[in-house]
Amino acid sequence: MSPIEEITIDSQYSILRIENTSTETIHFEKEMDTDMIQFYFCLKGNSKFIFNQGSYALGLAEDKSLLLYNPQKQLPIHLEVSPNTWFIGILISIKKFHALFSSEAEFIGFLRGDNINKKYYNEEQVSPSMAIVLNQMFNNYMNQSIKNLYYTGKTYELLSLLFHQTEDQTLENCPFLSDEDEVVKIRKAKEIIIAKMTEPPTLQELADMVGINIKKLKLGFKQIYGDSVFSFLFDYKMEYARQLLDNGNYNVNEVGLKVGYSSASHFISAFKKKFGTTPKKYLMSKNSNN
């Protein structure tokens, strides 16, 4: 699976999804017209934009979003994505964007009449509600036939959250995430269960390892990642197993062992629960399509 995926919705709108799980920095370049607005979200890791043949660089750190728009000058994409980084880009024309948010234009700075021809650069924090949507975009298993529809819905959701005028309500509605230290601990918990996916700790052990109350761990994890700890881990293990099968270097039994199933039958049952087919039939279907 390529770490860079550009999903073209139409001639005025595309989505850039980058999941760099390698140990090397990857690069992406694309020419952009002056009528295009660029939205970027870094869920994990960090990335860097290069401008003017390398004379200027603009970083985008974890949990940050960036808006770039300059109707007077082209802003081609020259992006460096660091290892272990999850990154989403939304590239949309001002015409299409204005049509989507025409009734809310007065609340969006660069859509106001007196600003329409001005450049606009803005960096914001990725809120917990936005982080949920971004995680869903990296952990979905959509059928190819509805993939574009799914990503369209999720990017519209992201943009509406980005321009929400009462974002503080997010923290009021989720008191378990009002402390940034707790958010860091919950993200650490996610890293631990992934690293120990073959023998994961219990919820209490996990809470103790990161130093958080188990209730806050359960509720906070669901708020950030949209799922319970072990449902998230199950999805992660199945997706990792699917990628191992795609690589063709391991048989079904070996893949099962690598994701923590000592019994091949238990792995096959879990895989079928997630993807609706057995690993063997999945491979047969994949090979017949190649």
C-alpha cells in the first residue's frame, strides 16, 4: 500500500492522505492554481512545506492544522513528511468552497467580501473532535465503490469543525479531555497497546502504565479515537494482518501469529468478522483481480 494517496473527487476538489510508517522522510510535490485553498491536518508526527526553491520552510507539527490561500500567487505543494506521520490535505477551489459555506461566509475570514482577494495563512490546534474524524480517515475499511463518498463526508465534517465558532463547547462536553496532560497519556496508551498487540495489557494495567484513572482512560480514548481501547486494537490488528497478507511474505498461520493469535482458527474467525471473508478467500480474490 502506497504511503501517499491522492483521492480526486472532481476537478475542483481532492484529498491527500499520507501515512508514512517508514523510517525515511517522503516527499510530495504538486502544482496548484491560484484559486485553490489548501487545508492540512497533521494527526501524528510532523511535516514541512518548502517554498521558493528551498529559501523558506513552514513546519506543521502534530495536532496542528494549516490553511494556505493566496489568490495572487501560486503556492505549489512541496511537502516533506517525516517518519511515523499521519497527514491529511484538502485541496479545494475557492468557488467550490464558497458554494459549500455560502450561508456562513460572514463567519469565515477569507470569504468575507473585503478579504476575497487577500492571501490567508492560518494555523490552528486540532481539537479532540477533529482528531476523531482524522483517525476515522486513517482507520476506515471502505469498499472502493463508496470510498470517495466516505472521504467527501469526512472532509466536510472536518471543515465544519475547523470553522465552528464555539469550539470551546468541545471541552465543556468532554471534561475528560480538558487537561492536555490527559490527552498525552491517552495517546501514550494507544502507542503501548499497538506495541504490545500480541500480548496487550489489561485496561487497569494500561491505566497504571500511563498514570491515569481507568474511567478517564476509557472515556478519553473513545473521545479521541472514536472507539473503545480493545475495539480500536482489534481494528488495528486486522488492518495490519491485511497489509501483511498483501505483502505476500507470510502465510495465513504466520500472519495470525504476528498479530497475536496462537490459533489459526481464531485468527480466521477474527479476520472474517472484520472483513466478511476468510484470509484465504481474501488472497484468492486479490490475486484474481491482479
